[in-house]
Amino acid sequence: MLGAIEAGGTKFVCAVGDEKGKITDRIQIPTTTPEETLPKVIDFFKKYPVEAIGIGSFGPIDVNRESPTYGHITSTPKPGWKDYPFVQTIQDAFDVPMGFHTDVNAAALGEATFGAAKGLDSCLYITVGTGIGAGALVQGQLLQGHSHPEMGHILVRRHPRDPYHGRCPYHDDCLEGLAAGPAIEERWGEKGIRLAEREEVWELEGYYIAQALMQYILILSPKRIILGGGVMNQKQVFPSIYQYLEQFLRDYVSLPELSEYIVSPGLGNDAGITGALLLARQAWSESRKVY
Ligand code: ADP
Ligand code: ZN
């Protein structure tokens, strides 16, 4: 039996299941402080004979296995979580192999294995929610370098008629600062869900997301792009993205039909937790390797 944790800024999802991605039990725990949240996580897994645990976590996180702070959450503003040894705390409770990646990298793996990019060795998973983040599978591997990618914070061109200052605490008007859920809410004075009828909202959203996708496409050339997160429930953003992307790229690169290339998650809200289960499977297999 495998264990999976999807650690988010507002909630933790914990699940147990098998290597085929089948989940047999799960719980949700609110994300408060590590001292309050993690004992509940540990209690959940204590009920099961888990042989490995995979974690997809909010970040930034230290994913470099050579680093003395491997497994830590690093520079989050969330109280109590900054520099917190997340993997170590779980590892102290369960002496089993563990996998650790960003939530979005886990979701990319889930989607490439069982979801909208099933069978592909390359895809990009982007979430547009409270923040913007992206994970990538490249040649069958989750993309990771010195650290993990932070594609939500790229710089984009401001729309000439968008006076909004942006709200990223680090960069003001990076992509996340201009296009994540809280930016939409602050710019237009209402929650995104209540702006469904306002065409100009979603056209502008498409304008920024299309710029980001253009850059990801030019740099990574993914085989499929999956757009998840709360904001992407506004399906009217998709046509705006397709239209702007065509306008920006101007046929320079050949792409599949955009409505099949840039899609919603096949696993819905379960992309991340399913990916975390697959990270557990990977960690378990690696621990069995004979060198
Ligand atoms: P999180 O990023 O915290 O995991 P979500 O992906 O649900 O959670 O993102 C929350 C953000 O998305 C909020 O800013 C919220 O206003 C916005 N949001 C959630 N659902 C919708 C919706 N149906 N339409 C537009 N915006 C939404
Ligand atoms: Zn930023």
C-alpha cells in the first residue's frame, strides 16, 4: 500500500492507494501550523501499512537531495512553515522510502500517467488559483535543476489598458501578480466566480496566460499543456488563450490543434494527489534497485 500527501496552502489531502493510482481512503486536513497539521497527517497513515510515501507540496521547497536542507519548505510567508523540515518530520514517523516534489510537478506526473497527457513523455501542468505554478515532465522526468521551476513568476507585457499594479509580494506585476485569483479579485473588485459574465475579465486573463504559454512553448516545447486551478473553471478563458496565442506566435512554431493541445485536467481535482501516489511508487521502486 502506498501513501500520498498533497500539501496545499489551505488544505492537505492525504490518501492511500495502489500503484495503479487507485485511491482507497483519503482525508482533508486544514493547513494551519506544522505542529497542528502534521500530527493529523501522521495519524492518518498510522492506520495503514504504507510501504512508501509521496509528497507533492506547496513551495518553494528544497528538492535537492544533496542539500543539507533537503525536504524543507523554504521561503514561504505562511506562519510556522518557513524553513520547516517537512520530509524529515514524516520520515521520523515512517521509516519508508519517500518522494518529494512540488504540487504542480506531482500533478504533471499524474496527468501524464492517467490523465489528459496519458502516455506522453512530456507535458506541462499549470495551476491558476491562489497563485500560479507550473510543473513539467520532460523526456519522462519531472523537471528539476538547481531547484524546481517557478514558472508562475515570469515577467509578462502589461496590457496597454490595464492600470492594475499587480500583487506579487516579490515582483508586483509578474504573471502571478497580474493573473492569479487574488489579482483578478483586486483588479475587478469581485471574486472571480462572480465575474463569470464579464467578458473583458476573461479576455484580459487570456492575454496574460497566452503570453506565459508562448514562453513555455518556446523554451520547453511540451507535448501537451494542462491548465488547472480554480480560475480555470471559467472555461471562457480558453478561447481567449487560443486567440492570443495565435496572434503572438504568428505561425512561427507548428503546434497541434490548440483545443486539443491546451486542455483541462483529465483527473480533475485529483491530479496532484494521484501524482503524489506515483511519487510514492517511484520512491519505492528506486529503493529496490540493485546497483
Ligand atoms: P488553491 O490555489 O488555494 O489550491 P484554487 O485553485 O481553488 O485553490 O484557487 C483559488 C483561487 O481561484 C481564488 O482566488 C478564487 O477566487 C479563484 N477561483 C476559485 N474558483 C473559481 C471559479 N469557479 N471561477 C473563478 N475563480 C475561481
Ligand atoms: Zn512574482
